[in-house]
Amino acid sequence: MAVLSWVNLVLYVLQLFVNKFSSRNIGPVSRRHETLITPAPYAFSIWGLIYMFLAATVVVDCFWPSVSFYSNASNANILRSLFAVSCLMNVAWIAFFTNEYVNVATLTLVVLWLSLFALYAHIVVERRDTSFDFKRYVLSELGIIMYFAWTCATTLISFAVTAQYVANDYLSFTSYMLLLSVLAVLSLSAVIYERDVAFGLVVIWALIGIAAKSTMLEQRVEIIAMNIRACATQSAAVIAAFIVISIAHTLLASKTHFQPLQSGAPLYSDKTMQHLDYGTTTA
């Protein structure tokens, strides 16, 4: 039984404790540094779901390690160390952000994102090499997937917070759209290439939170905010469409008689090219 499993359990409990007793301070600071891509307050209720599945990840690794996504990893202790780093960075972010060290808080989020990215990458690679295990997915992997997806959104929002802090003003529409585009691309990549529905749903939740937020700003900024809400709505719809396509493809692929369509245009397929006759140049 890995000692780091129990270390992670202790660190996770510490993270929950700090979050619980600092939550009342996060809201006021967040409102003072609100951006046009910060979701409506209700969207942050997703933390409850994330923490529930993360608790399962940690507990399973301690008491049921054979189900843990660490079990087949050759570098399991390194991965567990990365989870420990994520807990420490979460606590550090709260400490810096509530004391309004927003730039340092953004740096801690970057480190948190990197640690979760490594864990997510391991889950994705392992899923490609082994058959899908629903029990492992729900009890061990899902918490990391949801946490990473939400951290993608919060890290980009934190970049906007830092940029606004430096500029002492709201950013341009292009700047906000660049950040939203990065989030959309990350989500679509997960949905299309890894068929990761959970990742896509978390990002959709964040985008809906942005689209549903009500603002009362000066006219110039309010126009930007309205355009951002429209783009967030469109992005959420596109991701949702690809999720539906991904699910449909998975269901159809399980049917033995299902034959996927050719990826290329029929005119230029190999069989067609064999029968093409361009005539002759001889008289």
C-alpha cells in the first residue's frame, strides 16, 4: 500500500478544510476582479460535484487500489506526487487570491493546471491501451477529468484577471475571445479525439454560466459583454453537437453491421482512382 495514497488523503482533507473556511472571502475578491468571461455565481456550484468525485478518487486509492487509475502505472508514485502538488496549489491559490495577490494566484493556477494535465494525459493514454472499465472511470478517473476541465476554464479566467489588473481596465473583445477560443479548442479536442463527454459537459457548464450572466456596465463594455455571451452560447452549442455525434458514433460502432463512411471524397478514393481514364494524348 503506497504511503503517498494516505498523504494525498490528508492533503485532500486539508484542501477541503481550507476551501470551506475561505469560501466566504473568495466571493468578494472575485467580484472586485470580475472579468467579462467570469461565469455567473451559480456556475461555481460545480465544485461540489468535483469534490465528491475527487473524494472517491482519493479514498479508492487508499482502500481499493486495484480500481485506482494509478494501479497499472509504472510511475504511480510520480503521479500521486502530482496529485499532492495539485492539492497544495489549490490551497496556495486560495491564500494568494483572498489576499489579492492576483498575479501570484494566476501562477499557482498554472502549476495546478500542469499537474492535472499530467494526470489527465496518463488517464487518456491508459484508456487507449486498455479496455474501458466503467467502475474505474466513475470511482477514480472522473474526478480528475472534471477537475482538469474546470481548471482549464478557471486558469483562462485567471489570465483575464491578471491582464485586467495590469491594464486597470476591461480587455478588448478580441482578447476575451482568444481566451474563450482556447477553452473551446481544448474541449473539442477532448470530445473529438478522446470522446471525453465529461470534459465537454464541464466546459459547456462554464460557457452557459458566462452566457447566462447578467451585467450592468457602461455602454462600451456592455456591448462587448453581450457579444461575449453570444459567442459563449454558440461555443456551448458546437461542443454539445460534437458530444451528440461522438455518442452516436460510439453506439453505432458497437453494431457489427455498421460500416463507417470514407473519410475522403468518394471521387478521390483509392478504388475510384484505379478506374479513372483521362484519355490519351495520341492522335
